[in-house]
Amino acid sequence: MATDAGTAGTAAPRFPDGFLWGVSTSAHQIEGAADEREPSVWDAFTAGPGHIKDGSTAQVACDHYHRHAEDVALLAGLGVGAYRFSVSWPRVNSPGGLDFYDRLVDELLAAGVRPVPTLFHWDLPARLDWLERDTASRFAEYVSVVAGRLGDRVDKWITLNEPAEHTLLGHALGVHAPGRKLLFDALPVAHHQLLAHGLAVRALRAAGAAGIGIANSHGPTWAASAEPADVEAADFYDVLLNRLFAEPLLLGEYPAGLGELMPGDVRADLKIISEPLDWYGINYYAPTLVGAPEGAEIEFGGVTLPAELPFSVREIEGRPVTDFGWPVVPEGLTELLTGFRDRYGDRLPPVVITENGCSYEGLDDTDRIAYLDGHIRALHRAVEAGVDVRGYFVWSLLDNWEWAEGYARRFGLVHVDYETLERTPKASYRWYRDLLRAQGRASG
């Protein structure tokens, strides 16, 4: 298939009929209108000195809250089958907040775009705390409210986005909201989010919902060498970032030794956490190269990893990197998916890639086109290998406020001028539009 940029010039492989093509965003990163909702933990974190690298806030972001009709038109022009957005819990708690999502769902459906809401994408109401078990129950109550309002028109739901990152970056290392540096004392946060997921599944089922999944981040873990110390460190990292968040959901148990570190009646909680899913969402960006601890702090991906961790994260050499410094390794997606299939067998439901994308500057973003083309081809190889993959969502529709990075990273298919808020489709937008036309617009 020809492209505007002239890269990835051979025809993309054909995916099965009904394969769902989409794009993703999150509320806090694009909505703005912060004074029209109650505060979140990110508002408090952003106000702290030095927390956001460019000193910015998401007070306005892309102003999607007021300009959503323009963004729905961009989705329609792109030709995606689905739009993954997140519902802001703080906004739903505020007058008129749920009305916004009600209108958004109607407008998406009128444009022929399937709404896929994520019910939690890191913007916890500031008055709540994932260290407290009761937050899981409060989440289920909120989910019931949203499902009661939108459930007649939504047939695909995501409970949580990336509880691993929210636990690690927000509660263990302190570089995301709420800014705690608890290291392994953050494990209750992981457990309470997983419990919240299970309670949310039950709440959605009670409301008559189907099509329920989660969006977990995963990537292959590569040992830095065959030396036993490096292999042991890589295994530990893999448990912490992959298996800790997959196995309670898919197997109903924690990896060996972790269950006893969790709070409450863990055995009873696991019965809730492992409520059956209709599909399993995976956010993929890159593998991680891990070795034995080196006895010093390590700067990796914009994060300082403390010396006391029982592993070190190394740079993957010989690979191109994005503007964020992340390595570009499309074959890691094939490895990840076939590895999940082999590890979990028939316990793994159908898979959807709920995020995959990259940060690059410029409107003529040929590097992004090459990145997406390579990962879509790697995804197809996993399908050919027998992995039941049902969909793929690009991160992201719009350039947006990239958490602790502020406005310094551009992941969008559409450029946003943060002064004027003008939207300008990039070359990658047109490339993805043409790919979808060649595939046949999916609605599966």
C-alpha cells in the first residue's frame, strides 16, 4: 500500500474480517476544563514544584471537553471502527459531568464510531487513596453509575488502564501522582486496584453489560546476559511488571510469594479479581533489558531508579529510538503475544492491543509511520501464529499532556497547537486512514 511519506511502502497484511481498528486517548491528558470537575490526584501533584518537567498543567490540555465535536469529526475522517477514551471519575462526581460522556457517546455513534470507555486512567479523585481498601468499593459504585447511564449504547468496556504503571510510578517511585516513594510497600496499591477491577466487572455484569476487559501494560523482559545473576534479576522484574498484574486476573492466583504480601483476605479477594473477562487488553511499547543490580541510581526512560532495587534496567543497544528515548522493537510484540498464549493457554481470552504508539515531532512524521507499520506487521505475525487477537488501537489520536513530561512529547496522529488549540492531521493520520480503507473498516 502506498503511503504519503513513501515509507512502509508494501501492502499491509490483511487482518481477519471483523478486526477492530481504533485510536486511544485519556481524559486527564486531553479534556482540560479542570475547573468544571472536582480535583484529582494529578491536580495536586502538578501543583508541586518540579513534578512536571516543563512546569505545565493539564488545566486546558487539548480542551477536548469543549471541542469534542471537532475531535469526533477527526475520528470519522480517520475511519476508525472504535474510539477508546477514558471517563474521568472526578468529572462524573461533578454536576453535569456524566452529561458530557452521554453526549460524546451519542456523537460517536452518530459518526459510526464505536465508543470504548476506560473507567479509570490514573485520575483518582483527590479525596481517595489506593492504599485504602475502601477505594475499590467506591470505584465499583462509580462504575455502576456510569454503566447505568451509558450501558444502553456501550458494548465494550475497559475497567482500568495500566495498574502496573500507576502502582510503580505513582506509589513506588514517586514520579507520577500521587508522588509516593514507597518502593515495595506500594504492593497494597496493586492489590486494591485489582480488587477494584473485579468489583467493577461484577458491577458491569449487574448492569447488563458485556464486552468487558482491562488494559494492562506488558512487554517481554530480556536478561542482560546468560549469567545467573542477570537471569534472576530479569525473572524478578518480569514477575513484578507482567505476571503480578496478569495472573490474578487470568489464573486467580498471585505469582509464588506475592500473595502473602497483600492485604486482607487475599484468597477471597482473588475470587473477585478473577471474574471472567470477555477480552484482555495489552498496551505494548517495548521490551525491557534487565540485569543484576549495579549499586547505583540509574536514569531510564526519564525515571530515576533507586540503587536498592534488586535489578537494573539497561539500554537496548543497536535499535532506533523514539523522541522519548524508547527503543523501537516491533518483534517484541510478536514475542509477547505468543509468549502469553503459550503461558496461559485457554485461560487467555481474546486479546486486543489497547495502546501502541510513539513520540515523534513534526507533521511529516515518517518515523511514526514506520513505527506503526512495523508493529502492525508484527501483530499480524502473532495472528498467523495462532494468537486470538481481535483489535488494535493506536496511541494516540491527539498530541496531549504527557503526564510528568508535560507537553514535551507528541504521540498524536493529529498535531495540536497548544497556544491556539488548532488541530492539524499529520502524515501518520493519512497513512492510518489509508490502511483502514485498505483493510475495510472494522466493526467487530
